[in-house]
Amino acid sequence: MRFPVTSMTACLCASLASVAAAQSRPSAPASPPFGHELSITTGMGFTDRIDASASPRPYGGLANGVGLSYTFRPGAWTLTTRAQGSIASLQPRDDFAGSEHAYAGGLAFDAQRTVAQFGPVTMRAGLTLESWADALRHRYGDQSSTTSTFISAFGTAGPAVSLSMPLGGGTLSGLASIPLGGLVYQPYANARQEREPIRLTTAGPTSLRGLDFGLRYESSASRTFGIVAEYRFRGFDYTGGWHARSITNTTSIGIVTRFGRKGQ
């Protein structure tokens, strides 16, 4: 699986630039006047995945999730911590019986610094650290409907770039990041019956590929409260152990509160 990182970033630049050119009135400041932001969102998404530790067959279905995000802006830096959790109900993509339920939780940290300004568009670049774990409950298609649970976890690091601009009194932003390496925990064991010792393996660009791309709009950038709408695409492909692959599209909505004005 290959992910078009360069073309995705180019499309993001072109989209924000075209919106900026279409605005006829003077824009608000590209950076909100608050130093801190806290938001909570909820949404749903569609996911396709393979987790060969449970089954080599492809599964897909609907996932519901919740996210919590905190952003701190000291000077030219933007530091964001994101926590998220989801529950997915999955069915096989082939004609065989079976089902899966996936329970996932993750934590990510973005550290980015302003590197360029193109009119109202601000460009930032930096690093993304991300970790998440899955508990996959797999029901087989036999007559007794045997159920097993498999647990896996990943921690990755890689470069990230973002663009943001004022729009309609709020802020439109886009983020793209790719993992270049990390640590993997992927036992081939039924967690309901076996307790294997924790063994971590390393992963690099040859066995770990992915793309995390998001578009986010926050209303009322100069006010304490606002509305958040977000779209996120996540693709992931790991081939260094038991093959794990997933593609997820998620749409979320929520609220944001801002506090601590800059310069105070």
C-alpha cells in the first residue's frame, strides 16, 4: 500500500490558496489571540482493515469515536496533544461467515513551528508522535461461533506539515503526517486464554507505511467558545510481522473553548 503524501500536501496547499484568493473582504489575523485551546469531538467513520494475527480476511464497517484535543501556542510554536477512542463493528468483505469488534484508543503529540507565511496562509512543520492500541474481538464462522481476542499496539514517529488560514470568522486548517519508524507489540495469542510476555519490535520505512491527513474548521476564532468540524483520513500498512492494514475515513463535530490570551 502506497500513500500519495506529496500530492496530498500539494492539494491541501492549492485548496487553501484558492479559498484565500476568493475572499473579497480583509481577513482576520491568521493566528487566534488565545494561547490555549481545548476541544472535544464525536463522530463516525468507515473503516476497512486486515489484522492477520486474527484472520487474513478483509473486514469493514462503521466506527464510532470520541476525541479530546489540547493546543498550546508558545510564540512561533504550536504544541497539540490528542487523545481518541473508538468502537467499530466489522463484517467480512467476502462471502464467509464471521464478524469482528475493534476497540481502539490512542494518544498523539504534534510539535510544529511556523516556517512560512503566504498572505493569510500560515505554514508550519514539525514532528508527530503517535501511539495506539487495538483490542480485536474476532468471532469465527464455525457452528459454535468461537470467539478470540487479539491485542496489538503501535508507537510511531514522523514528520508533519500543516497549513491554516482565517475563513468566515473562524480558522480552516489542514494537517498531513507520515510515520517513518516506531515500536510494535503484536503477539499471536488469544488474550482471553494466554498471557505472553511483552516483546517490542522495531519498524522502519520498509515495513511501516502510512498517511494521516485531516481538515479542521473552528468557528469564532476570536471568541472563547466555538464549533469544530473535522474530517480525517488515516491509512496504515505494517508488514514487518503479522500483516496489519487499515483505511479509515472519519467525520466529527464538537466544541472548542479558548483561554489564556497571548502576551499575558
